[in-house]
Amino acid sequence: MAFNWENPYPSVRTPLFARNVVATSHPLAAQAGTRALLSGGNAVDAAIAAAATLTVVEPVSNGLGSDAFAMVWDGKQLHGLNSSGPAPASWSLEGFAQRYGRDGQALAKLPQRGWDTVTVPGAVAAWGALHHRFGRLPFSRLMETACEIAERGVTIAPRVAQKWQAAAPLLADQPGYADTFLPDGRAPRTGEKFVMPGAARTLRLLADRGYRDFYQGEAAEAIVSWARKTGGQITLEDLAGYQPEWVNPIGQRYRGYDLFELPPNGQGIAALMALGILEHFDLRSLPLDGAASQHLQIEAMKLAFADLYRYVADPRSMAITPEQMLEPDYLARRARQINLHQAARPQPGMPASGGTVYLTTADESGMMVSFIQSNFMGFGSGVVVPEYGISLQNRGAGFSNDPKSANALAAGKRPFHTIIPGFLFKDGQPQMSFGVMGGDMQPQGHVQTLVRMLDYQQQPQAACDAPRWKVNRDFTLDLEQGFDPAVGDALRQQGHELKSVYDSYMDFGSGQFIWRLSQDPERGYVAASDSRRDGQAVGF
């Protein structure tokens, strides 16, 4: 790829060139990963160290009670890991209907916060599974930086403080939240020190006893005890029975490259479908930041989302397979539905029957890791296990309240998930590990940044810094500040309904990118870190 190394967008960042790289959304986490590499660890060790540190330095987006997904290139093969947890064994639509009422046959609502959104947390299990299969350093050493920061405290970064202050009024009454995250009765401000002794305690347990303590030891008992006291249904059996799942990534060809995502229950397939649709259009003939190019990308994304929301769930419940959704003739038919001059509100097609942190690491041996973990809506459920600093995700909010949906809530079932790591290949070899965090923005961020790099040869930092659009659940459109107002006017004239959707935990996403410069390991990588967060790319 002959990138254009200029950056036409306002940015304070330049691309990083190095043979060993860690890119995360917080500088201290990037440094934790770099520390692991400098200590003789590999890219997986760096990813685990960075992930553990992110639970402390960026608790507004993830925690010890997160879920996680990962892809690892080990030098020979691309491995996928789904470490999202299932609903507790006691959950049922009938039980939720008794608590929250009905609207016809469906639940009146699904809760968005609290214990009734907490599925079995998978992030710590992901760290353990990755370490067992690929790690080089002792697991205890990978917890050291996170433990130290949790004990001594972290100075709060600007964007972390902003999201903390937005979330605090929504979560102050959740069990354990105020005691842990509202010192002095309020959210910390930029530049203030925040200490997490409870999280330090749990991290020390993991370092001393291994990651299974979270599922079968003292930490697990603390989670269940707090649930019993405050209305949760998760049990020791739910935790002890959990294991992450190794899966085969699914791919889609685009402009001579192959994008790989993890299969459902995640939404990565939407990025694959959108690119499969865009493959039928000559985007390079259109101005990069012009309305015509953006319109095509938006319409392709809307078609992909229409199918995603209709069909994707725990794969054991899906009536349509990912292979059917990615079938070339089907994507060609969907491409023909796009009107070049008019926005549409698409319906699902019919295939042939049959608050998040992202990080990426790479080392000079060629190992690359694409890793993402999340509490979902900012602090997630808002439930925090006192004295252990375990903030729990609210992934149960991703279930459907419709009993006819493939994504209907059920015991032991994984909900629809938003977090997706990405991996790009060229001629059978890894080209880039990357991701763009931020709820429904994630597949849209994958598509927009890849189009910029592969169709328009923008270098990773420029593709990262460029203004983005966001298709909302109702198919209205948000435009980020920085778009030419004339482009917004042109999109309105094409029938796009522009609407500003405020959300305290999600904006236009934040990406981390590591691009391999050559198959020669001495050339190393070029990395980018999104200026929408406090993070950075670090390397040597």
C-alpha cells in the first residue's frame, strides 16, 4: 500500500513507526503493554497487561466484570476468542415479565441497568485463555502495573473525567457504585487522583491464585454474596461453569484485501456485509469527503444493519447462518437496492435459506493481537462489588424483549454483542490489527476507516482522525463536527434525516490501528491512536 502520508484533518497526533507496538485508549495502559514487551513478553502478554490496566485507568468504559473478544495472529494462524458470557441459569422471559410487566406477548421492557442486566463476565477468562495458549511471561507479572496503579492511584484524564461526570447521575443508586466511583460524593475531575483499593485486592488475587479465582474462588464468592444481598440472580454455578470459546473468524474480500471479524453473537458481520455491498461500487472515482461517497457508505451500512438486527443472536438461536448472510449473490442483490441519489429506510433482506476499550499489540516476531473488552453502557450495569472493585457489565440489555426474536432473553444464552475486534489480511498474511470502539459505531467505524485506507490510500492516523457519520438504530444519521456543512446539506437533499442523538457513553467511536509495513520483520509497523480518547500508540 502506497499511503499518502499527509493528514488533511485537524490532529495533534502523528503515526508511530516501530518494530514493537501497543496502541490503547489510555497512555498508562499502552505503557503497561510496552513494559511487558520490554520484559521479554510477546504481543499477547502486552495485550493482557494493557487490558488489566485499562480496568483501572479507564473504568468509565470497562472493568473487571467486562466481557471481551480477541483475535490473535500467532505467525501461522488467525485465532478467534469469544469471551462473552451467558445469562444466569435462573433468568427467563416469564420471570422478567413478572417483574417488568408485559406489552402483549412481549415484555414491557428490558432493564438497562442493575443486576437484571448482568450476564456472566468473560474478560478475566479471556485473559486466562489467551495467556494459557500464547503467553510467555508469568500471569502474575502481567497484573503488576494494574495492581500498582490501583493501589497508588491514577490521575484522571480529560475524556475519562467527561464520561464519568455524564454517567454518575444515572448510576448513583446502583449497589456499590457510589462507594466505589463517587469519592467525596461526586465524580472525579480532570487532574484529580483516584484510588481503587478494591480492584487492587482482586487483581492481587488473580496474580497470586490465577484467573480462575474470579470464577471459583474468593472473588467469585464476593460477587455472589453481593448479588444475594442486593437482588442479583447470578450464582457460583453460573460463574464456575463458564469457559470462553475459541472460534473461527469469518471474512469478506474487499479491494484485494480480506477483512476478518468474529462470528455472531457479535456485530462484526455487519462490517463484512457493508464492505461486500460496497465492493460493487467504484468509490475511488468519487471525491473522498464528498456527499456521493458518504451516501453510498451510509446506505450500505443501513442495509447491513437491517439484516443484523433481524437475524443476529447467539448462533445456536439463529435461523440464518453467517455464510448465508455473506453469500456473494445476496450481497450483490442488496447492492442493487441502493439508490445513488436517494436515502432509503431499508427492510431486512432474505438470504437463501440453509462503553468499551479496544487495544492492539504487535511484536517483532510478527505476532499481532486485536483485543476488545467492555462494560457496555459506560460503567455497565452500575453494580460494583464492594471491597473488590468489580464493576459489572450490563450485556443483558442486549437481549430482545420479543419472545419470537432469535435474540430473545433465555437462560444460558449469550446476548447480541456490540464489541468487535478487526483483522485485515493481504495475500494470506496479516496486514493490520485494528478496532473502533463505541456501541453501534463499531462496524461503521471499521467500514469508514477501511474505505479511507483501501480506496483512498489515507494513512492510518489520517483515516482515524477524519470526521465520521453514524447511522442510528432508527436509520437517522449523525454527522461529526468537522464535516463540510455543504456535505450535510447534500445528504439532507438526498433524503437523509440528520439527527443528533445524545448518549453519555457513546460518541463517534475511537480506534487503534497497527499496520504491518512489510513481511520483513525489520520494517516493523505503523500505528495510529484515535484523538477522540486520551490514549496513544507506544513502541520501540
